[in-house]
Amino acid sequence: MTTMDLETEMLQHACKGDVYAIDFLRRAIDYFHAADDVLDTVTDAEFKIRVMVMGQDLYAHPFFLKHAQALNTALRTCISTYADSVAWEGSREPVKRQWADFARHVGVDLVLVVADICGGWEHRRQVSLEVRSYNLACAESEKGN
């Protein structure tokens, strides 16, 4: 099974097959990765503009609009945590650098909020460790471990 197949399976399970929720999360994941690229790599102006459009499209997505109150709060929390991770990634204190590395995966929390919207608390808890395990496996794979 490819990484994309595993991601599709994980999102389908987390979203209970809701195609709008899955599409919203795919777009959010792409947006988070692109925004991280803006900070971590040299990107041209056109790429930065595309990232701005991706953000606008995310906040105009039908699933977002239907669940705006919960999703806006979740997205703001993810962005704030990500900002904290950027601030601490170069810290002289090892514990802060470790936390920053862990916090870069805050998008998992957005997946869990969507799981809660799609299936309630019990469903969220059912998929929580599965989603985190998938994310951890992807992070380890990216590091070459």
C-alpha cells in the first residue's frame, strides 16, 4: 500500500466516508505543507501567491462553511501552535526544540476535530491513536528512518 493509499484510508475512516470532510482535510494538509515550505525553503512570489489562494479556498470550502465555528477555532489553534513551533525550533534549550519538532504535527488535531464533527466523541477517540500513528510513521519516513 502506498503512502497516498494509507492517507486515503485514514481520512475515509476519520471522516466516516464524508466526501466533503475528506476533501476539506486534503486541502488543509496541502495548505499546511505549502505554508511550511514558504517558511522553510526559498520560494518564488508565484508560489507564495498560490499559497494565499489555497488558504482562501480552504476558508470558502463547503465543509468549512457548514462547520465554521468549530473549524475556525481549530485552525486558529493549529496556526498558533505552529507559530510557537517555529519560534522554538532553533532554541538553545533541547526540550523546546523537541517540543517544536512534535508540535509541527499539529494538523493531526484538525483531523480529530473533523472526526468529532463526523462521528462524535466516541468516533474521535476510536480514530485518535490510528491518526497519530499514521502521522508518526509519515514523519519517520520523511526523516529516512
